[in-house]
Amino acid sequence: MLSSVEPRDLRMAGPIFRYLRLLTVIIRSARQSGAMATFALALALAPAIAEKAPVTVLASHIENTAGSTRLVFDITGPVDANAWPMNDPARMIVDLPDVAFGIEPSDGHVVGHVDGHLVGSTLVRAFRFGQFAPGRARIVIDLKAPARVVRVASETAASGARLIIELAPTSTARFVADAQAASAVSHVRYSVIDPLTTGGETHSTETPVVMIDPGHGGVDQGAVAQNGIEEKTIVLAFARALREKIEAGGRLRVVLTRDDDVFLPLDERVALARRANAALFVSIHADTLAAPHVEGATIYTVSRAASDAEAARTAAQENRADQAAGLQTPKNSDEVGDILFDLARRETNAFSRQFALALASRWKEAGSLNKNPIRSAGFVVLKAHDMPSVLLELGYLSSAHDLSRLTSPAWRDQAAGKAAEAIEAFFAMSHPPKMLAAPAVSRPE
């Protein structure tokens, strides 16, 4: 039964399903017209369609030898891959073409075999994977110790092919030097904003625009629950539900920073909001803690000094999202001495806090709030000086109560409805924010 198929099986079988749908349409047409030659054509098309299906990763394992560690992926066909080191923290970045991953995030918790015994890898701490940009996938390997690439190659196997990433120990000095050399290469920093479709594009401010930002995505999985459910999936589902609720009112327009499982750097999320002339930016996240009793939603605004230690921890974690995808973290250009800039920021921060309070007031009607629901810290995605911005942590994946709510379609619908009410109320104020409708203070680069 289709209902029993796991989501990852659907992702792997996507090209097959598309072919079967096409084949069904052609056969139905052939039967109606009596043109069985069309049926023959459909069968003839099968190999060509199969050829265009993306290569899929089916399994992975680690192999430790006396002088190296091999990370091996079973794949449905050969791929071209390239790898390079990145420091602070120590990682190995592996770029691939458009590859589908049929493995679970938990597979990235590395173990290996030596003389028949199950052991941890000597070089690899863990790895994560996913789409990095349109037409590109990425594997990010967290290292236990400095390493160099021995080889990255595809080998033919009986069931398709194997991608082998072989690493060997190296000195700290050489690793740092190799990472510095790699950082100068253009592919280390990659923009996913398509200049052909978004460059210079702006939207009318007659209908206020709300930018909803589902956190993480693609190779950046975000927090992961014990049962394997990923933050990036939960927040995207909530963002889509929130968009539907807001647009049903007919008074606001919603744009999502991402509407698929794709990676997006932190600074480009804000850049997309500016291109859309957004009047409000809401970033959606979830969290996990070692303390399973902690639960409830938290709404964050930006501040130079964190409101408390937990807010500082959360901001530091979220600000490392680019690192999780194998990017260099952008330089912090927050400190600006322009008086007009500071005045604009203060006004924006006031609007942000006003909205945060309104959101918390309505949220408690649908879901649980954290015992300290309004906090602030230096979140990168909230630092726009001219756009009210908040980060909504829906809850904790480490809490059984929160996880039950976050994975419930009924709860999602109700909570999204309350969030939409808060947003509607924010724009119905007697003096609604028009930060981008008016001439804005020049933004420092």
C-alpha cells in the first residue's frame, strides 16, 4: 500500500513514479484511440527516462585501515565528486552533482569495522548530506583529527557503483594550509539566488509582504529528534501552513525564503526579504536540548547582548548554519557608527518586540509557551536594521510533548492560524511599519 511507504522511499522512487504516470497517460490515450503504436513508443521511452533519473545513494559505511579511513557510499551510478578541507571547525567538504539521498540522517553517526569489531572511525566524527544548491548536492564530513584527501572516486559495483572518499591523517599545519588555499576557490562560497530571476527584482509595497523563513534545509538538517524527524522538514511544513492562513485573509502577501528542501545561506535569506520589499520577517525553527522536560515555543528578537545564557546558546547554534553546510561564516558587519542607521535600528527593534509580544499572546491559545517565551540575542538572520524581524522556535524536538504537537497536522493548522492572527493584528496597528516603503537608510556592506 502506498500509505505504508516511507518518505525516503518516495524520494528515491520519484523518477520511477514520474515515468509510470507518463506511461499510464500514454497507454490510456492509446487504448482510446486504438493507436497501439503509441504504447510501443512509451516502452521505448523507458530507458531514456531512466537515464535522466538522478543517481541515488542507497547505503553508507566506514572502513578503517592501518593508514586511512574510507567513507563508502553505495550508489545507483557513477558520479563526479571533488573534495577539499575547511577549518574552524575541521571538516571535509565533498561536492556532488544532483544526487538523491536514500539514507537516514542517523547514518551519519559514523561507526566502522576493524578485524570484525565495531569501532568508531579514527578520523571521521560524523557526516551530513543533502542538496546544497540547484543541481548540486553536498556531503559535509566532521573530522576528529586533521586529514588529507587520498582519493575521491566512483567504482563500478555489481549493484551499480560505489563512491569512495578516502582520508589519511596529516599534520595540523598542513591541514590549515590546505584549508586556507581551498577557501580562495570560488566554489567554497556559493550563491543560490538566481540573478536571472531575482536580481534587482522588487515587489509593490501596496500589499504588505511577509517573508516567512523556514530554517535550515538541504545539507543543513538542523536539529534531529531521536526518531529521526528533522527540524528542516517540520519548519517547512509549518511555514507552508502559515502562508496559507495569512493569504486566506487577502490583505497580505507571503513569500517563503525556501519552498523545498534546499540549503540557503543566512545572509541570502535576509537578501531575499529585501528583494521582496518585506515589511516583516519571521524565521521558523525548532530546537533540541539534553533536558527532555523543557518544552514550549520561544520568540526571539535581535540584540547586541543576549537576554540570557539560553538565548546566547541558541543564537550561536543557529548562526553556525552556514558552517553546517560547508560555508565560511560571513564577517559580522553589525557594528556601524552612523547615527541615522542606529535610529532606524532602534525603531525596527521596537516594532520587532511589539510583534513578538503579540505573537506570544496568541500562541498560548494554541500551544505551549516556554517559561521564558520572549528572549533576544545576536541572530544573524534578524539583524536587518530596516525590517522588523523575529525568530520563532516552535518547540523542542527533545520534548515528547512538543514533538507530538509539532508532527500533528491538526495542531499545525491551529498554531499557524494563531500566528497568522498575530501577523494580521500587527499590520492593523494605527501606525503599521513601513520600513521599506519609505526611503531606507543606506545599508552598510
